[in-house]
Amino acid sequence: MNNRLLLTTAVYPFPSLPQNEAATDVMGQRFTRGNDLFTMVSHTHPCGLHLLAQNLEIPSVVLEYPRWNQFCREVARGYEVIGISAYPFHLDTVFRMCRHIRMVSPSTRILVGSYAAQTLMALGGLEKFGDMIDEIVDGEGVGHLRRHFGEDPSRPVLQRFFPRNGAGLRYLGKQPKGNTVLLFSGLGCPGGCDFCSSSAMYKRKRIELLSPQSVVEHVSHYLERLPGGVTQFYLIDEDYFRFPDYLLEMRRHIADHPELIEQADFVVFGSVDYIARFASTYGWEAIAEAGVGVIFIGVESRNAGENGYGKRDRADAREVFAKLHNLGIRTIGAWIAGFPFQSRETLQEDLDYYISCYPTYQQLSIFSAFPGTPLHEARSNESKEPDCQFADYHFWNPSSTHPDYSNSELLELTEHGYELGYQRWGACLLRNLDVHLNGVEWCEQSESPLLSNHAILLHRKNAAKLYTQLRTMEKYAPNQEVLKRIRSLTSRYHSIFGAATLLQETASWGSLLLATLYTWKCKISPWSPKTEGFRRFIYTPGAAAPDGSPYVIDRLASLDTTYSLKRLIPKVFGRLAALVVSVYLTKQKI
Ligand code: SF4
């Protein structure tokens, strides 16, 4: 066979989540959920596949979100190896894909990786699924494929040409521009929380993919290559603060290139106790000096510490969140409903505690046992794990087994939590602005040149951008308390920066107009979950210029007429409808 390697996601569309949101829209289905008009929309590229393709010497093709026909067309080209990267809830589709490959191209070797592989291993491995799958890649994939193709597995891992992910407000458009680069600096975590798939998948170890120096070099490379085109880097690594030396070394390299943190900051992952421990040894400012702008923090539950979760038994989450916010670091707070130790007496109080942490962004999910985790194993041993469909293996698993709560009650509770956050603190966007203003004030007073000369510029830039949405937030505030917060933040902004510029005022009025049109449009044609377009990437390593992209997008094959029409028609339809409604309303007023 001429074609050596095809790497693909599961065939699209993916099963929808219980809240009827797209699995690839992390801002809409989780982080800004429940924010009414200010809920955001995002798009995600499957960067794990690009990581594999960009670290092999052989040519390959990457398919992002193929539809069934597109997948079949690709399989018909004949491949030596086809690798499918998927999540557990894709597995029904993955099996269908595997059967099709077996039928059309029996000599093709089929590999399945990512968290779907972990599920397959836990549920019987090749003994059970070997008729459809040849290799289950339950672990780090670059080394696996390099060994498979006879390449040197010890070569450094590079991630220099990832497509950008993006997020934006729904009323500003359903296809936000890409401005975020995802980098895999490390995989796995030694924490061993019983529900955690990542920790179990990498056997409670951290596998480093990028050294701190390499992270900073990658950041520098993207910012030079795409000037003004990247504002944030998502650094995938489960808990940075367990490895203080790593973070401190990153800070040292940032100090050599301070201009980087004027342009972009990092989203990282951390846990309450380890953040507090890091800060008590090296100071809170050291976190911001390492370029960290946002931290995803698993609060899990107020009582997680006393119930065996070692990352939560020393520091108070509220204090850690407040300290971070003070110096301009935003938080994505994660909370879980349905731990066995939460009861009808304690769960609401637990949720209130979480909301009182004032998370800038929120993730509320249900305590779920993914195959391969210690929790799933324990439940299976006790025969407590109910029969579960593959499509149920996600963060809101409808077959959890809480003694007091039914699953629909738990789901309602998570929805209530999102609503509570919005009603109490206002939109995530507003909280974001609040923390950036803290950042400006902190940096102004700071004796650290990294913060006072450099990080401050990014806080200012972001605050100025967010300011343009205050008028819309004021108009559509959910209640009087939030309205007061919006007005007080507006005054605070003016006292720091003075009057808004003409450009800001124009953008602010423009946003209000678009938001109003959007609300009218939603009355006629409500929001529908975002769909991802199909892309075919052709990788030819060696053919590209030394610092050129190793892939081209096959525009012709990627042209999905139905998808393009769907993108076009609702927009035109929505605008027309909004126009009709506005004319009608104006006439009525007259
Ligand atoms: S600390 Fe976080 S990443 Fe580590 S095992 Fe626990 S849940 Fe997983």
C-alpha cells in the first residue's frame, strides 16, 4: 500500500451531551454555561492527532471530524495503518468505523487511542475487541507510533504547527476566530484520585513531553509566526504545582523573554493544596511571573479532603481563589455533584461553598466512573456499576449510583449551579474583567519588573477588550445585584484608565446592537449546538521548508457543501428574521 498512515477522529456527528450541547464546544457546554446571552461558543481541533502526525517522519493524513461518506472515501484510498483517536462515548461509532475498515481494507492495521483505548482495555482488551482492533494504544501515542514505524522514539517531541482553537460570544458569531494554541507539556498525574482517568491512564506518573525551556521556545515560535494571532496557550499537564521546579524553570525562561507575557498568557491546571504550598514557598507572584493567566482548579467538593482526596485536605479553596484573583489570575473552578459522602443535608451547602469561591469560569459535573479508573474497578468488584452504554461515558453519566440522589436530580443540580453562579456574580466575562483590573492594580504596585513592566500590558489590553461588552451586560443584567456590580466595575475601569476611547465606544454600541439582534433571532430560531467542519490535512514531513508548516489542508476534499450551506443559511435567515421583527416592533411603537 502506498499510503502509510491515516489518523482520524471518530466520525461526526458525535453523540450529544445531556444538556444538548456539542462535545467540542467546551466554553458552551461547560466553562461559560448558564450565562444566558453571555454564554460563549468555541471550536476545538483534535490536537492529539496533529501531535502524532507532526512527530513522525513518515507522511500521513489527518481527518478532523469526517462525516461517514468522507471517512469511507478515505479508507478506500488504502492505508497500511489507520489510527482512531476517540473518547469512550464515541465507541459505538468507532466500532462501526473498524468494521468498515475490516470489510473494505482487510490488511489495514487498526489502532485505537486516547481515552477510548483506556475504556477498551478495562472492558476486555484485545481478547474481547481483537476482531475489530489490532492495537489498543492505552498510553502515550507518539512513542508508540514511532516504534511501530521503526523510528527513534527518543527524539524530542515538537508541537510547532498546531491549528488554533477559538472562543467568542455567541452574538458575535458562531465561528469564533482561532486565537488559542494548545500545547501538551506533560501527560498524567501522580495524584491518583479514584475518578481520574488521566492519572490512571499514565499509571500515576507524569510523562514530560516538553521541557520548560521547550514550552517557552514553542510560545515564542507561535507568537513570532502569527503576530497578534495568539492570545492564550493552553498547557496540557494535569497539575503543574506538584512540580515546582518545572514552573520555576519556566519563570526563568520567561524572564529571558519578558515580551512574551505582554502578548499571551497560559492556561494551566493545578490543585488547591499544591498551589497553596507552591505559593507559601515561592510567593504568589511567582505564579504570575511564570506566565500563568488562568488555572483550572478541581475544588471537587468542600469536604473532598476529609474524604480521602489528598489534594484538598490542607488549604481553603476560597482563600486560594481569592489570592489568585487578587493578582490577576483567573480561575476555572470545577465542582462535582454526587460523591457518596454528599447527602441531602450537605449537598446544597457544598454547592454554595463552591460558588462562594467566585470561580471566573465554571465546570460542574457528576461523579462518574470511567472504565480504567480505580473507582470503576471498585464498583465493578462490588457489582455496583450499572449497565452503561458507551454513549453514557462522559462527565454527566446518567447511570451514576448515588444513595440519595437520582441522576436527573444531580444533573439538575449542576444546571442550578451554573445558574447560581450567573445570578450571583454575573457573566464569566464580567468576572474576567474584574480579575484583570485586579491584575492591573497588583502589577502597578509590584516590585517585580516582569509584572510591573510586562504582564501589566496584557491585563490592560484584555481589560480594554472586555470593557466593550459592559454596555451589553448592563442592558441584559440578570438582576439588580449584578447590575450594581456591572456599574461599579465600569466606574472602577474609568478610575484606572480614564474615559473610554472612541474605538471602544463604537465597539460597545456595535456589540449591543448585535446582541439585541441575536436575542430577536433566538426567538425565531433558537440556538442550536455548534457543529464542527470537516478538514483533511496532508502531512509530508521533509517536503516543507525548514521552518514551514508540515501540512497542507486539502481544501477540495474539506469542502463540505452541506456544512457550508448550514453555516450560511441560518446566518442569512437569522439576520433577515431579525430585520423583519425590528421593522414590526418599530411600526407597533409608531
Ligand atoms: S489531582 Fe487532578 S489530575 Fe491529579 S489525579 Fe487528582 S483529579 Fe487527576
